[in-house]
Amino acid sequence: MNIIEMSIPEVLLIEPKVYSDDRGFFLETTRHSIHKEIGLPDFVQHNQSRSSIGVLRGLHYQLVQPQGKLVRCSRGKVFDVAVDIRVESENFGRYVSVILDDVDHNQLWIPPGFAHGFLVLSEIADICYMCTEYYYKEYEFGILWSDPEINIKWPKIDKVKRPILSQRDLKNKKLSDQSNDNLPSLN
């Protein structure tokens, strides 16, 4: 596996070795020894979602018992985003983005204290993510996907005029409108 620090160094892109032939491919999606070596915590929950083209999920975070996420796209293609929302961070409000797909099989490590979201670029996409904490609905918050201060450069999709959002995500507030009590800290 090749480990690449992103422009926010706590966020890592993990490029696995993919062994392909005329039958298909094989790759390791996790290896505890490598995770330990690069400082990833243990994972307690593994989730999967399926979405259609133009669906935008996010930007989500869990305030109490914040989740670190190791994200990969097992089917299709997504534009994946991590936003640093840790109040004392020198990277507060900055984001990193990558394309995750079922061709390169790259994974994105998003540490606790970051908001996460993705936009589906293919007809269908399956996202798999391992989490360092259990999900608690009562502790989940969201940041507006189109927050002009974060200014995420979401890709345009020919077949979709605007992203398809959940009712909950339509109500998310801008980062600057969040109370500091609702944002994670570095401590």
C-alpha cells in the first residue's frame, strides 16, 4: 500500500496494490499491521451505502464520540470530501477532495473532527466506510454542502442540474453559523 499525505496532513490517501488479470482483480482493503504502522485507530463499525448519480451526502460529522472514517468506493465513482472543522486547527474550514472509484480502489482516511461528504458521479455508487466509533444519531451534525466560505469545487454532472440532497442535509447550516459548542476541538 502506498500512503499519501493530503494537503491537510492528518488526511491520508491510501493506494492499495491491485492484482488484475483477465479474471478480474484482487486487493487487500485493510491490513491491521499497516493501519497500526501509520497510526490509524481500531475500527468498530463497517457501513455501506448505495446512491444514484447526483446524490450528495453530507457534510456530516459526529460531535460526541467523533468518528474517524476509512472510506472507499466499491462500485462506481464519487467525489469525496473531508473538511477540517476542529475549532483550534490551523486548517479550520479547509477541505481536501479526491475521486474514489472501483478502478483505482483508493481509500481516504478522514480523522475524527472532520466533516465528510461525497457526490455520486456514476449511475450508481456503493461507498464502504469503516468507523472508529459507533454511530449515534443524536450526536450527528451537518455543514451546508455549498457553504461559500469553504467553497468546495464540486464537479458538474451532465445529467444532473443540481445535487440530490436529503431533507436533513437541506437544513444544514454554514460553518460560520455553527455554535462552537457544536464543533469539535483539537483537545
